[in-house]
Amino acid sequence: MMINLIVLFCIFHPLLALGKSENLSLRRKKRYLTTVFLTEVPIVGGVTTDSAVIGFRTSEAATVHIVYANNKNGKREQHSSSYDTQEIDDYTGKIVLDGLDADQAYWYTLYVNNNIEQDFDTIQRFKTFPNPGTPFRFSIFSDAAPYYNYRNAVAYESGSSNKLKDGALFAVQIGDFDHSDPENIAAIRLMHRGLRDINDGAAGKDLAENILTKMAFVHVWDDHDYCGNDSDKTCAMKIDSLKAYDEYYPGYTRPNPGDGIYHKFNAGDAEIYMLDLRFNRDPNDLDEMDYPSKTMLGATQKNWLKDSLSASTATWKVIVTTVTANKHARPNNPDHWISFTNEAAEIKDFIEENGLSTSTVLVSGDLHTGGGLDGGCNNRFNIPELGIAHTNLKGGNLGAIGYWTEGIRDGDHKGYGSIYINATNLVLENRAANGFVVNSLTLPGSYNTDACVTLGGNAPEGLQHCSTKLASFQMPPSGDCANIEQGSNYIAPFDNADGGPAISNDVKWYDCPTSDSIIMRSNNIPEHFVSIANPNKPCVQNVHAEFPRHPIETMEKTEADNIQGFALNGVVAFSPLEAGNNNAVEPGPEATLLDAQHWFGHPTAQNVWHYHSPFLGKDDESVTLTKNDFLGVAMDGFPIFGPVSDPDNELDICNFNPLTKRYHIRLSDQVDATLSYCASDAYDDSSIEHSWKYIIGCYSGDLTHSALKDSMAVDLPSDCQEVTSNQLQTWYDYYYTSGDESYWS
């Protein structure tokens, strides 16, 4: 009888029966039903080269300790100190693991009241941070759907530590982790629990399985997970938000724990600054957008940031701001740096005066796009900015998302950011939800200055200009991208790198008589043979181009910037200038980009397919163009036709024939490429002519009613009817010879 009692005791008290000799591999197969348990997966935060902080929550008051080892078999396991959870802290707790080795993986499991309380299929793990000199990568996420929407988040799997995926060392979430706008501390706590619930909720499961159980995690809030939309320092429950944050996110020691959640940490050759843009923020005053003392950071945080940056010995400095600092994004939204321009200028000046511009980058969120990347000229701090895509919102922003030198994708696309760091280089990457690299920028290194946009105007700074009278248009954001490789030849449809349907050319022309417009909507994807010579990939552009139905010739000409018009297949026509202001159509001996000259075009760094060649997508080896071949439409609404035999006598300085109201392209033998690009050195409002006028030389027409918009953000007018290119050509021929509009009836 005594033997039976002992057996029963061992069955129901497994720790005493198995003892400490049982390793982690065996323990992971067991879970003993108890009345007290972990309610969600633990989180690892505050990781350094030799320590980590494990955060957890129990279902009621309990004693928790951790068993951990530097191998998944549990050999040479170690035991942490214990922590007693209490109701006052919502039964949350933290345990510090110290004395760890740098750049070392650790596996761990938690015990609640001496019972194993993890049934998550695998013992959790994390890796300590490396010392300087060791390269690493980390993932950044922003703007997620409310936890109760149960929406999957594929980006969490792609940005995980899985070496077949990103192989990230840790993950950072930079605000609006949730958009549920909780109204009291109970709702805040419920939000934090829902975001990591591996058993209930698609996104919580995706985050828990791919991020929280595999790597260290760092988080700062923005408005929707702090106090609600556009919230600031006046929020009545800011102290409750701070308490809940401390309960649920194990992290680094903060310089002023009661003054918000801003902090910094080091990893390898980088120091990362996590800013709090809500706790000390002045209200968004719509009546007074900005004033000298207006602050988003508060004086204490701002001084801490300046002192930390100037004292840093790290090779790279990464500043995380939960709202964008792009100069042109959402210009009517005062919640971004646009209404704190004085403070932004102060920080910009500090960075420049202390020689930090070449070693500092900005990471931002809240724009709800598919991700943007800028080399610095469109950023208010004048440093590179990685704008993070939203994680899994139902719909993102489609318009007014700014100009970014390396490109931006519209909010129909989800994704995340990735940063690779070593002692000599930092690589910023925007990635689609499936891990596809949409655009990247390596530092130190150059960026696409052609896409620099002057604040208060639309003129890019990168391309050469001949005059002060310039008309500039900007392409809309990118969509799905083609999965193609450098050095290969293709014909659409292209495989979709985002995992969606194959990408084919899609273009429609419309006549809109009541709106008095000709409208072209296209995805800017070519339908013909292409050869990929550069590392960029063509992506869908959501083009909505508006041209005047009755173009008007003007006495004064206007200089054309990079975008000059569109070919009939919906692909944009660019100026003859290539990077470094070299001739794209007839590259000289010092030119480094040679693929721009071909009839089939090539993609920009922003993934925009375009033509420099005047053949506008017509094969120059098999097609002989005549003056009656209709090729496209210039932005002023006048049609573009093939070459004439004597352009110097038949055409004006814009390649325009005033008699037939047409532009005519010039072939290479009709252009003197040895001349300087600008025909004059005057640089005034009259020096609009340039010498390399392959497509158009300037605009002869009025541009008042011309526009280039995002087709995802604007509707097609109800009076528009689709027309073919042949009908369009007949319209131009008929109207300009007779002045009669009866053709359309």
C-alpha cells in the first residue's frame, strides 16, 4: 500500500519525481494542468550582450521562475530567481537573466508555482546582442489592425529570426501596435494581451509564433495604443497607459521612467533611439499649426536625445520616430512633423552641426502605406528615412503619401522594414509582407537625387534644369512588383513578387466631354519584350493622367521636367537625362548607366518603368516610324507623332508643329548629342530650350488642366467613355483640321 502511495505522489508531483536531471527537451513534451497558468506567451525585452528581461502574465497570483540554457537540449541549464505576480500589476511580472554570453542563443521555459506552464509546441528562445564588429539584421513593424479583428499578419513570419526568412536578431514595433483606441486601463491591458495571444486571434498567433517565441522584442507606442487618435500630453489616462506599458513590455532602463517611454539601446555597431512622441506632445492646434515653442518631444526628451547622440560612440545611429518626417506626406494632417517644423529644424541643425548626418538614419511609421524610402532630401531632418509599411490594416493610405527618392508603395500593400548593420555599412530595406525587397539603400552611398522635391514646389533638385520656368509632375506610388532577375529577358505577364496574380499591361484611354478631359489610366507595365540590365524591378504604378481635351497653344513655352508624357501603351516617357545628367539616349564614353538607351525602356530605383528613347516602346530594329505614326500624348495634351524629315524648319524649339498641333519626335541623327543639354547659360524664365529634344523639347501648350494622380485615390468622372488609340488619333486628326467635335457623337 505504501508503494502505491509513493507512485501516486510521483505521478501528481512530476518535479519531485523527475528532479532537475530532466532536461528542457523532455520538459517541452509535458504540460501539467493547474489552476494557475500563463495567460499569453512571455516576451523577451531589454536584451544586451550579457542580459535579458523576460516578461509574463499569470491567470492569478503566483510564483514564477525560469529555466534556461544555451542549447536546446537543456544541458547545463540554469535557474533564475523567482517573481511573485500580484493583482495590482494585473498579475504581470519580469525576471532578469544576467551573466549571459554575447551573440549567443538561449532557450528557456517558465514555471508557475513549480509547474511547467508552456504548451507552445516549442521552448522559447532569443539571442543576446553581439559586440561591435559583428553584423546583424533586425525587423521593424508598424500600424497593425485591432487585435479583435483577427486579421492575419504574414509580415511577422517573413521578418522572423528564421534563417530561411530574414534571419533577424530582434524585432521592433514602432507604434499603433493596435488601432483599438482603448478608453481605460482595463481596455489597455486587454489590448496588450490580445496582441500576443497565441491561442485566440490570427495576428496574435502570427506574432507569438514567429516573433515573441523566437527573438527579442522592442516596442514604443503611438497615438492609437497610447490614448486614442492624435492624442497628446493632455490625455487624462496617460499615467494608466504608462503603467500598463511597464506591466506588459519588459525593456531597457529609461532615463526618466515617469516622463514617457523614450529610451535607447545598443546592438553591435548601432545605437537605437526609441522616441515617445505622445506623452509630452503639445496638442495639434489647427488654428496655429506651428509656433517656436511647440514641441512633440518635450524639453527633457529633446535634451536627452541631443546629449545621447553627441556622446554616442556607435558607428550608426538609428532614430525611431513613430510619425513620418517626410516633407510632403499628408500635408493637411497636423499629427505629423509638418506641424512641428520648428522643432524638426532644431534637430536637423543639431545633427548637421555635430557632424552626424552621414551616420544617422530615421525610421518612421503611421503613414499607413506599403513602405517608403528616402535618401534624405525629402526628410525634415535631412537624413535617410525608412518609412515602415503597415502590418495588416484592412486598407491603407492611397494618396498624399509624399515623394521618396527610392520609392513608396500605396497602402493597398502590407509589409515591414529591415535594417542590416555592420561596422562599415548600413542597409535600409522596405519589404513586402512576403519578404520581397521592394527598395533598398546602402550607406554610405548615393541615392536617387532625381526624386528630390523642393519644399513649397514640385521641382526635383537632382536633374539639370535650364530655366526658372519649369513644369514638374510626380508618379503615383508603386503597387505589386514583378519577380524578375537582373541579366534576364522577359515578356509580360510577369510573375508577381508579392504573391498575387501575374502582372500584365493594363491601360485605358477615356474621352470625358463634360469634364473636358482626355484621361489615361494605366499600371505603367510594358506589354513588350524587356531586358533587365539594372537591379531594379518594374512595379505597378497607379497612374491617372489628365490631359486637356482641347489643348491650347501658348505664346510662352514651359520647360519640361523628367516626366514628359505617356506612350499609348500607358508607360511614362522621361526626359533624355539619366543619373549624373548624362544623355540617356546616346550615352557618352563616361556614362555608367547604359541600359536607358533602348527602345524597350528600363526601371528606375523607384521601380518605375519608363522610356527615354523616342521610339516609346516601338522596336527600333524592326519598325520604321513616319510622321503619321501616333506614339503618345504629352502632358499638355498635344499628341506625339513620329519624326519629320526636316525638324529644324518644320518644328519649334519644343518639337511642336504649330500648323498640325502635334509634337514630333527626333531620331538620334536629328539630335546633336555633342551639344550641352541646356541651349543657353542664362538660367531665367526664357531659357527653357534644351538641345537633346528626342521626345519633346519643352511644352508649347497650357498645363493648367494637366494632372498626374493616383488612380487608387481618385474616381473616373461619370461622363468618361473608353476609346481606343485609333479613335484617339482620329479625334486629334479630325478636330485639329476641322475644329468640329461631331466625331465623338
